Amino acid sequence: MIDVQILSKTNETADICLLELGRSDKRPLPAFSAGAHIDLHLPGGLVRQYSLCNHPGESDRYEIAVLRDPESRGGSIAVHNQLQTGDSIRISEPRNLFPLEHEAGRHLLIAGGIGITPILCMAERLAHMDSPFELHYSSRTAEETAFRERILQSRFADRVHFHFSREDDGGRLDADTLLSNPDSETHLYVCGPNPFMEHILQRARANGWPDARLHREYFAADPISHEADTAFEIQLASSGEVLTVPADRTALQVLLECDIDVPFACEEGVCGSCSTRLLEGEPEHRDLYMTVEEHASNDEFALCCSRAKSNRLVLDI
């Protein structure tokens, strides 16, 4: 854990605030790579993940942008209403589940709304490396477009295309045209609201993009129906102890109730913090951070959201 101060808090748009975080003693912060995020420990015990959006070469500060979400579970409201410049707050070291593929010959970056945060960091890095890339940024209006002026004044402004869905001449993003005729050298990166990302990924696959060249990061999981959930058992490999996970509880909740210390953060299968090695059993994967190939291998299990198809799972705990 890292203790930092909020060096500044400003409004990027009417609904998005920008926080600049740094150590009060000016010591360098841990290095991070483009696409990384941090856990922000908020008042009331909430932990939320936010992508870093400043240049990854900077060590004196982290920048995060937070959307005021009307469907907030408390995190974005706490950031907007409770945190102020000068406040002390705890964060995790950066983690990256959305890295750039540096072996790619070209990069296609697509952002929807607040999804610009990790994408902007990627653009900064690629421009610094002089790597070929193109950025398409979709938002509702110019006024609601975070970092628009920063992008327009950047060294990579000529590689950015803005798309405004609520402006008559805004050039709404045409995914099929953009994603047609994929070449074998280009990797695609997309971040934004879940429906936006699913649309982009669906059209990419329909146009022949292989999953190996599709990269995405989710901010939150869509609601899942729990009506068909049933109980299952988890066995701890270290002790042999067997615990029952009731239909209305998660494996993470059961472990914490038994005072078994396991890492976690988002509690909805987005961040990967609680991912645990799976030794035996067949899981029902419900997380969003693992790839289709990783799900198929059944090597990892998300304690906070996934369940079991077999009666018992043996976990490396």
C-alpha cells in the first residue's frame, strides 16, 4: 500500500473529475506501464480501480479521471463528493491487465467515454516510442469529451479521430468501416462502457479479427442473474479443509467469514485481484479480466464472482 496526497482535483468535464496523486515527501512513485490501474481506498472501506492516464514515464504523480456515475455503488460518488485537494488517501501499486503488445506492427485504439483513461496513456506511450497507431474516441458531445484540449495540443493530435454521437455533424463511429479488412500486424484495444465494448468486439470478430489481437478492459461487470445458482464446495489445498459456498454467497465471502486472508478489490470480477490458482474441479467462469483462452484452460478461479459446475473445487490456498 502507498500513502499519497491529492495534489489537485479539477473538473475535466461537468461529470468527470481529474485527480493528481503524489507523495507528500516528493519521493518517486512506483513505475507503471501504459494500461495500468491502481486501487483507490475510499472512505467507508470502499476499494475501486481507476486507470492511470498520465504519461507512463512520469514518476512524481499519478493521474486518474473519475466519472460521476448515476448507477454508482458508492465509489464515484465518494470521489466526487468527499475527496478534496490536500486529502491523504491510500492506493495500491499499479497493476496492468491491459498492456500494450509491443511486438505489434500497428495499434488501433478505440475509446468510449471514460474509457479514454487507459487509452490516453497508451497513446502517450506509443507516440513517445514513435510506434504506428490510430486513436478513435467516441463521446456524446465535444463538451462531454474528457481530455479533448489535451489531445488536440498533443504530439499525436493528427492520429486522433473524435466521434460525437449526439451532434449532427459529429461523425458517429462506424465500427464496420473502421474494422473492415484487418491486417495481420494490427492489434486492437478498446475501453469504455460495456455495451460499447461488446459492440466493437462483436464487429471486430465479424470482420475477421482473431481474439489474439483483441484487447479490452472492463470498468464494471453487468448484472448477472443468480436465480439458478447452487451451493458448491471449495477445498483448501494447504490444509485439506472443505468449505461450503451457499447459493447466495461467493467463495470470497465464505473465505473472509472464516478469517482466511485472500486479496480482493472490486468484488465483481473486473480487476483480477482475487484470482486464485485452481488445482481440481470445473469452474463456471464469470469474471471479465481473463481471456477466452484462459477460461478454457481452467487454471485460475475468480473468488469474488465465479462459481462451480462440479461439486467441488480445489484451490491453491
